[in-house]
Amino acid sequence: MQEWIAYLVVGIASLFLLKWFFFFAIAPGLSRWFLKKGKVDLAMKLRQNRSGCENCGHK
Amino acid sequence: MNRVKVALCGPPNSGKTALFNALTGGRQKVANYPGVTVERKEGILATPGGKPISLLDLPGTYSLNPKTLDEKITHDVLFGSLAGETPPDLVVIVADATNLERNLSFVLEIKALNIHAVLALNMMDLATHRGMKLDLKLLEKELEIPVIPTVAIKKEGTHELFLAIDHFIDARSTRVLSKPDNSKLSYVRDRFQEVDRILSRVIITKARPTLWTDKIDKFVLHPLWGSLTLFLILGLMFQAIFNWAALPQDWIKAGIQFLKDIITHNIAVGPLRNLVVDGVLTGVGAVIVFLPQILLLFLFILFLEDSGYMSRAAFLMDRTMEKVGLHGRAFIPLLSSFACAIPGIMATRTIEHRRDRLTTILIAPLMTCSARLPIYSLLIAAFIPNTVIFGPIKLQGLVMFGLYLAGIFAALLVAYILRGVVLRGDCLPLLIELPTYKWPSLKNLGIGLFERAKIFIRRAGTIILALSIVLWFLASYPKPPVGATEPAIHYSYAGKVGYAIEPVLKPIGFNWRIGVALIPGFAAREVMVSALATVYAVEAKGEEVETRLGDILAKDWTLPTALSLLVWYIFACQCLATLAVARRETNSWFWPVFMLSYMTVLAYVGSFLTYHVASQMGL
């Protein structure tokens, strides 16, 4: 049982890191692509949620 | 109802962001030096009359002829030339009441645009304190716009400003924006003559000169005494970081140990207990103990920023910076980089020429940011004895100061080489307004420290926590084969990665455990500390969980290894966010890749030399 809970926690942490990486590395490029395609709302949404500096919160 | 767009604009250091915070309840950074705001910031709020408005805080500018990127943002917003941006319906011009001669010229420029405007005459308390008396009714009549006296940091005049905005919305009429050619010399001359004429009529009593500011400046701007004062302030800061933070750090350590004891006594031996104790509490706890030191560093930085000393420090450093080919305006971005390289790189928008800006961007990450502080503190506390050198000056604080100085000298040297080889060109002199000294507001300091603590704890509770958990998994699995003689971590994924990169790191004195900790350190520098704590805790199988990380490192590493790692962290660009923002600000991948490459080479060569020289010396 302990092992399964530990796996679950590790899984959630990994998903969090994946999400962080997506908004850090992929979202800016994707946002520019959506902007070129004319999907401004989607581009803005991605841009607003982008990861900034983990140290000071600057985006 | 459509939101009315109201823009706050005005000369630098006139208090626009302070007024923005007072009107919106926001907590944007304010400081007593020009060039703090380099972006357009927006707040959505309703006036007391219930009208929704969108309030824009714009970077400061002395005129509508933009020369720098931050000034261009203000220009483009006012003229509606930014993509997807309409011009503001109303402009609130924020002017420094103690500096009307320079500020009124900008007011006249805005007025000439035929745009609806209100003048917020800020810092009225300082003007009054210095004996200045103004005929505000006459000023309103001369300018033909409402004039509201304000003291933004005390929220005085905000109600009247809201009333003026409400009145504008009720009686709104459409105006056509005009753009006079204000670059002509005759136009500028006429404008300044008009300023003189208006001031001669509206000033009843002139402000007394600020004698005490002049007296302090005679000392702190003196080439010898001024430099000595700057050196002493920085020295005191690093001594304080080590000596004053010890007690609260002990409390945090005791709290983490208490939590570990509770978990150890209440959860049976197994993976979950190991995860919580070795992964979460050891990993996150190893970083969170540095909170008091981070807050002390920011207390000093905020104090210096609020007092008005930063511009003086810029003035003092200008001669040195000019010698290495750095623009005088590079000082503020470089100083901001002591907190974090991201706002530092963004602050380079105040630099006019691209090559000057690029040089500053490329050297900004060499300034010691606060994320390096936990690593420096951990290694200094573990390897450097805290012997008294002279009076209150101790060796650990001196070494910390030395590390900061090494970063500064490296930055100056790199700038010199860049300006001589890659980014050649003339160096422009510094032109900076020296603000009046102010006693820092306790509220401002409190808010600044609270925000910093919140960011640090949130970071520890999110990215550092997640990385610690994942690293615990990678250091614990797969389980060792039956009959294994080595600790479990040797057979784990993390162990395999560590052993794979060890040959590259061995020449600079790093073992495989340091290699494992360096990788997650790219996401955030201080994760290196939590990663080391997790790796050593997993390897110890719980036997040494109660031992401090510093004590474990002192037993496992030699002094040359510790010195080599310190040198690595002075030079290495271990920060993905810095690279991302450099890409954004230079609009190219070439410069961030160049930055990463030169810093990595510098770090490797520096660490190699340090390790081998220290080993040869028998340290």
C-alpha cells in the first residue's frame, strides 16, 4: 500500500514538472504559432500562463 | 459598460507605480531611482462612482521622442501603435512636484496631443516640507487640465483623482489625437520658454534647496570616501547575512527535524516514509532554511533602493564601467541582477543602443543572484571556519563578499572583451537624475519582504518539492539486486546518470553525486542544495538523516572540491529562465546560446584551475 501511495505522489509531481516544462519551453512558440493562425484568444491564454522565473516570479 | 482606458505616464521616478499601487491596491515594485518600470502594466478596477476602468502603468519618459525600448513602449501605448492596443481615453500625467521645471515640459508635450489629461502633482508633501507654495488654481487655468495634488505612497489625493476620472467619464467627448513634430529645436525651445512663463506665475514660494541631501552627497559621491562607503555597505551586508540569520535558521532546522521525528514515529518503515523524510522534508527543508538569509539580503537591497542611494552607487561606478566599455545606464540592470538576472535583463530596455544593451544582457547572469545564496551559504558554512578577522568582521562573511566581488570582476572582464572583440563601439556617458534622499517607508519594506518570502516559500512548495520527489524516486529505483553490496542509490536511475557523467566532471573535482545534483539545478539553482540533501539521505538509508547536510559534505568532500563547486556557481549559467528571457529580449537564439556557451566554458576552466591549484597547495 505504501509503495502505491508513493508512486501516486511521484506521478503527480512528474505531471506538475511536465506542465511547468510545457509552459516554460513549448508555450511561447505555440503561442506565436496560434497568433500567426489568427487564434488570438488561444495565443493570449498560453502567453498569460507561461512560466516565469521561479526565483522572482518575473515573466 | 465598456471599460475606460486610463494611462499613467510621466517622467522617471515621479511616482507613477506608487500611484498605480495606491489606486489599484496592487504591489508592483517601486523604488527611489529612475527606470524601475520597463513594461506596460495593467490593473482593472472600478471607481468609487462604480465605473469600470482599465489602468495602465507605463515606463517613465522625459519626452515623446523615444530613444530607448521602455520609452518606446510608453510612446506606442499613447499613440495606439502597439498591436491590439487602442490609445488611452484619459492620460493621468504624474509629475514630481519638487522637480516641476523638468516635469512640466512633458506635461506640455502631452497637452499638445489634444488628448484628455489630468495632472497628478505627486510628492506634494515633500514640496510643502521644503517650503514650496504653488497656486494650483492658476496652474489648472494655465494648463487647461485638472490638477490634483497627490502623495502616492500615503494614498493622499487618490479620492480626488478618482472623482476627476469619474467626471471625465460622465462628460466624455471624442477628441482626435494630433501628433505635432516635437523634435524640432524651435518647438523644444518654445516649450521650455512656456514652462518658465507658467512657473513664474504659479510658484508663490520656491522650494528650499535640500541641504542635507547635498551634504550627504558631498561625502558619498567623493571618489575616495564614496567608494569606501559603498565597499563598507556591501561588506556589512554580507557580514549580516551570515551572523544575523543564524538564530532563525536554527529555529527552522529544529522545526524540520520535529516534523521528521513525527513522521518517523508514526509511519511504518517503507517507501512512503522514505519519500516523505528523505525526499520531501530533507530536500525542501535543505532549501527553506536559507529563507532568513534571503530576506536579510533583500532587506538591504530594498533599503538602498528606497533611500535613493542606488543612483549614487551608479554614479560612483560609472568611471570603472566606462573603462571596460559599459554604458553608464548598465549599472541599474546589473544591480537588479543581484536579486535576479530576469528583471536585470529586462531593465536593459532603458539602454539606448543595441550593442550596449547586448553587452549588459550577456554579463547580467554573472552578477550573483539570490538563488546562488543557499549554495554559497551551505558550502561556506561547511568548509570555511568562522574565525574573527577584525572586530565584527568574520572570515565566512568575507568569503561570501569575495564570491560576489569575483562575479562583478568576471562581468567587467567579459564586458571588456566583448566590447573589444564582438560588440565594438563608442561608450556613451551616464546621465542620471539623483533623487532626493528619503527615509525608506517601513510599509514598503514590509511589503517587499513579505512578497519575497511568499515567492520563496511558493517556490519551495512547488518546483523544489516536485523535483525533490522525482529525484527521490530516481535515486531509489530500481531496487538493488539480491546480494548487492553497495548502497541502493548506486543501482538507481540517478546513480547510473551520475556515473555516466562523472568522467566529464572528475577533472574539476566533482563526484557523481554532484553531477546528479547539477542536472535539476538547471531548473532553479538552489535545487542543487535540495538534490544533494536527497541524494545523501537516500544513500545513508536513514542512518544519518539527523545529521546536517553541511556536516555530511565536510566529511565526504575535500576543500578543493568545495572551492571548485563555488567557482562553478560563480560563472555557470545554471538558469533556464535567464536563457528564455535573453531569447525574448534579444529576439534571437544566437545570444542565449552564446551566453550559455561562454559561461559554461568559463565555469569549467575556472573550476578546473581552482581544483588543481588548491590540490597542489595541499588544501
